[in-house]
Amino acid sequence: MKKILLGFALALGLSTSALAAGGFGVPIEKAPNRTNDVAALQNGAKIFVNYCLSCHSAAFMRYNRLRDIGLTDKQIAENLTFATDKIGDTMKASIDPRQAKEWFGANPPDLTVIARSRSGAGYSGADYLYTLLRSYYRDETKPTGWNNLVFPNIGMPHPLWELQGERKPVMEKVTSHGHEVDVLKGWEPGKAGTLSAAEYDQNVGDLVAYLQWMGEPAQNTRVRLGVWVMLFLALFTVVAWRLNASFWKDVK
């Protein structure tokens, strides 16, 4: 069941206005930039397959594209594919669409570009997802037993609760612009998870980095190419300037 939950919770992310409507003073935190970290991306891919792919597809990503983050075909086939998948297949959810609609009311959306689609004013989609996945808390008043400070009344339970454990927010009332809002003061620990707080944040950062990379696998290549293009243009500008000066120096 834990594999079914993650991506759907991600797809429920709200915009800045929706966050403000929730009434919680929870700032969107900066996600660590690990799209160039091969080890982080590999770990993020593992978490994605184990906790997301049972329910959510990444229909615009093929398994063999994971070669770009340093994995071999053998590693991909043995560790990241389901029994019926082939290395050249797209990453399709294993859940029956009819079951998904029955359980959730709609088919869970594709997650290929989820990190790109959740950006807002002043923050990236990766920042939003990183904050969302670290803002779940126990709320026995909800049918699922879970709630989220970034997405109040979220419909999905905490997908990674076994890793993070259980906790409750400690809020305080603060007056801002004539309105009283709840601001996060800290967390009250509950049942421990299998990871420490630092380890959990590390793994969430890796997962978010993978989601960010998956939305545009060529992004790092594009940036590197852009640097070389700018260097070439700078060098060419100097050469062209000197040639121009040499050509016109004897012209009265």
C-alpha cells in the first residue's frame, strides 16, 4: 500500500494562493539542488519506483533513460522494473485504472513533469514538493488520520510515514496585517520512523531531485552546452573585434 500513495499526494499540490487560504504560516523551503548528483538521483529513482510507480505513471520517461544517471541495463532491470516490464518500456503504473478511480475518485495523474508544474512565485516545483513531503502530521480528525501544513485537508495519507514516523505540529497565533494566522513553532515527536529526521530529509531531497531531473533529463546537458556556447561567443567577439580593427586601421 505504501507504494500506492506517494505520487498522488504530490499531484494534489496547491498554488501559492491555496497555501495562503489554508491559514498556516508555512514558508516554502528551498530544496537541495542535486540534479548533478548521480548517487542522489539513483536513490531518488529507487524511492520513486518503490513508493510512486505502483499508482502513478511517468509515461514520458523510459526505463532505459536511467542510463543517464549512471545505471546499467542490468541494474535497471533487476532493481527498478516490475516483472513484466522491459528496459525500453515507459514507466507505467501497475494499478488498474478502474481500481484507481474507485479508490481515489479519479485516475492518479502522470508524474513525469510534476516538479515543473508545481512552481510558483518565488519558488520552484522542487521547493514545493520538498516542503510538502516534510509537512505531514498526524490528525485523528481526518478520515486518513493525516493532514499537511502545506496542503490543509489533503486527501492522501502520508506516503512515507514509515520512514519519517509520526509527529504533530506545535502552532502559535501571530497577528499579521490585522489577521490572526497559525505559524509553525516546532514539531512534537510521536512514533519514530525507520529513519532519523536528517536521513528522512536527505531521502526526500533525493526523491525531489529525481522528480526534477525526470521532468527534463537533458537539463544538465543543456546548461553545460550553454556555458560552452557563451564561451565560444565571448572568444569569437574578441577575435571579430581584433579583425575589424585590423581591417579598418589603414582606412582614412
